[in-house]
Amino acid sequence: MEKILLEMKNITKTFPGVKALDNVNLKVVNGEIHALVGENGAGKSTLMNVLSGVYPYGSYEGDIVYDGEICKFGAIKDSEEKGIVIIHQELALIPYMTIAENMFLGNERGKKIKIDWNETNKQARRYLDIVGLRESTQTLIKDIGVGKQQLVEIAKALSKRARLLILDEPTSSLNETDSKALLDLLLRLKEERGLTSIIISHKLNEVSYVADKITVIRDGATIETLTKGVDDFSESRIIKGMVGREISDRFPKRVPNIGDVSMEVKNWNVYHPLHKDRKVVDDVNIYVRKGEVLGISGLMGAGRTELAMSIFGKSYGENITGQILLNGKEVQLNTVKSAIKHGLAYVTEDRKGNGLILSNPIKTNTTVANLEAVSHRTVIDKHKEYAVAVEYKDKLKTKAPSVEQHVGNLSGGNQQKVLLAKWMFANPDILILDEPTRGIDVGAKYEIYCIINQLVAEGKSVILISSELPEVLGMSDRIYVMNEGRIVGELDAKEATQEKIMSKILQTAG
């Protein structure tokens, strides 16, 4: 008979103005991988924060029964003592500390007044071997990629004697190869060590690959739990549970109406800001037309973000050379301010770090890139600012009680909508979208795709950078393929396939 390791009973959690969880129930069997899926704002991360003690006992209603015992966690430390460890979407690693130091930070090896560094490195090596990471324990976190950082987080969790591992969007920043490796690691840890996992993910193909059971949450309530081998585990079936209806076409239809070239980038070269001899963008030539969605595809580290940021007012890179032509005329975009003034906007992939001011409300985030439009003689018109924010909240269907809500309290998908609103209000002619749907659900993705279609229908140009090949193929009119800082191929959307894109990358891989 299956042993229930975790049962969450009638969990209700309320924030000012909104009920985030409404009598949610969840059962997790010992030794299984259990997926939580739902639209942004459905309550998945809130539920896991209740479980791990981020929201302490007394701040919610209902019971957490773990290993047959009712638990009243007051902090993360309490849940970790029971073997429940959560890895958040934003990794909690310190870049300028070593792997070993990060793994045992707050859980040091040795005595109270002296750390035993030999034991620290020995234990770190042991757990790194379990997760298959060959890096030296002395390597700084900043010197390894995001995929390896995820492995460090899992090794760190295992070092805390984790019995239940919670992973919130663990593959959102990974390419397909690293994502598959991470999922295979979870399957191996389940088989070899009996590790129980709860995984939150919007990548439904990964969920159906790795999970034994899938629980669907919608609008703060549990809808159903699907079991592999018993229930339909297809993406269309999961989507129906998430959004309450079938979505027949993941990418909204659009009839292209493409005009003249709006921007041309010629012989563009960019060097790394710290490693001055390392070229990250190598003699790139691209153009985009009015009314066109131009896709840029490539693996992690191909130079796509570096290209986009360097074009946008030289906000990345050193020793930048080349030409930018807007509507056939050469321009100098040496600052972000000048780029905005010339009709460019850049929606960063790092919405929490560089895109939004999390401690500020929706209304100030919406207008911050175009304050002149809500100001009179440098004084902000608060009524106008409020009205603009409400207009964009309604237009983009942002879920929030009001525009006074702090952006940090919104779900990832709704934060992304605020970021889009910020740049749409700046009224750009050319909008560069860098991973615009990373970490958000299929319903919110569809809404953002509709916004993209609306922008190009108005004659604007959209440059879409995405690691998801189906997204690039489904939304683009034309696609550039990047690898190692260079453009290695150009494909018309009608002829493009995943295989053709990958073959162009592999043919040029050095």
C-alpha cells in the first residue's frame, strides 16, 4: 500500500484584498515525483511557501500532515529539520563564494568558532558526485552556468538530508539539454535514493515526462489530480484543467502585413565588459521590417541577449562598433535614454532584477519609462498616472486587486504583463522582447502572443528572442539563428523547422 508522506488539508491563505488559496488539498506519496501546474497567480508557489514555512503557522488556515504528524512550521529552518527543502525559481546562491561555501552556508561543518574546511570540501564533493557535477568545490558560483547552479542547489538540499524536495520552475532558465539532464537526475534520485519531489513547472512536456502525478490548481483551488498510466497525461488535457477550457491553437493566427525596413544593424561587434579580449557579438548584420515579428533563436550563451542589450543604448558591452540605421538613417544610440527617444524598447528577460521595481506599485512601474506623458513641468500628475496604469492593467488582463498593489506581490506572469505595459506605454516603434514568456503559464503566454500580434498589426516591429523553439516557430515571420556570437542562418517562417534551426547551430559549433 502507498505511504502518504505529505498531506495538506483545507489550506486557505489570504493576502490583503485577495484569497490566494481556498481550501486547497494535496496528497503526495512517498517516493513519487508530484507536479503542481496552474496558471500564474493560481496559488502554486503560495502553497509551497506555506509548506516550507515561508508563510508561518498562524498566517494560514488548515493542516500540514507530514510523515503522519501535524506540523506547525514557524520558519524555513523548521521545515528543513524535517527534511523538506525548497529550491526557489531565483536561486539563492552567492556569486563570489565557492560551491562548497554556498552548500554549507548556515549549515557549517566544524565547531562554533572554527569551520572545518577539509570536512566542508569533502562533504561538498560527496554530494556533488551524487548529482553528477564534476566542478571543483573551490569554483566560484559566478564561474559556472545556470544549469550547474541548479545542480549545486540540489546537492545543497541533499546535504540537508532532504526527504521531500520542492522545485519551483527549476528549468525556466535552462536550455533543452540542461533541462533534460535535470529531469533525468530527479528520476535517478527517486529510483536510487527514494527521494520524493514536488515540481512546479509551466513546461508541460517536461511535467508529463517526469511526474507520477499532476495536481492542477486554478484560482486558488485544487481542481483535480491526474495519475500517470491511469489518466490522460497529454498537454492538451493538462491545459484544459489549468484554464477550464480547451486551447486548440497555442499561437494565435495572424495575417502578416509587412512593410519597409525599420531598423538595420550593420557589422555589429561587442566585447565582454570584464574580459575585454572576448568578443560576444561577432560582425552581426540583421534587419527588421515594420509589421514583422523577427525571431532570434540560439542556445544559451549564443549572444542573443548581449546583441539586444548592446543595440538598446549600449546597455551591455565594451568597444562596441558598427552601424544602426532607423528608417534608412544612421543614428547614434549611446545611452538607454537616446534609444527610448528614437523609438526602441527592450523588455529584459530578468524582470525581477532589471525590469521592474518590485517594492513599487503597478502604477509607478507602468509609467516609469515615459514620465513625460504623465507629467506637467516635471511634476507627475497622480490622477493621470493612475488612469494610465488602470488602462494597461485592463488591456493586458493583469490580475491584481488594484494598480496600488506592489509588483513584488504579483505572480510571474502578471509581473511580465506589467513589464510589457511599461514599454508599451513608452510607445516604441521597435520592441525587443527577450524571453517574454519565461516561467509563465500557457494562458498568460497566449495573451502575450495576442499583444505581440496587436503591436505588429499597428505597424510596429517586434524582435522576439526565445529559447523555446516552438515559440519562435509559432510567432515569427522570419528567424535568425545565432551561435557563438554570430548569425549562422536566416530562415523564412514558412520553411523553418526545429531540425533546420538545430542543424544550423550544430554545423557551426566550434
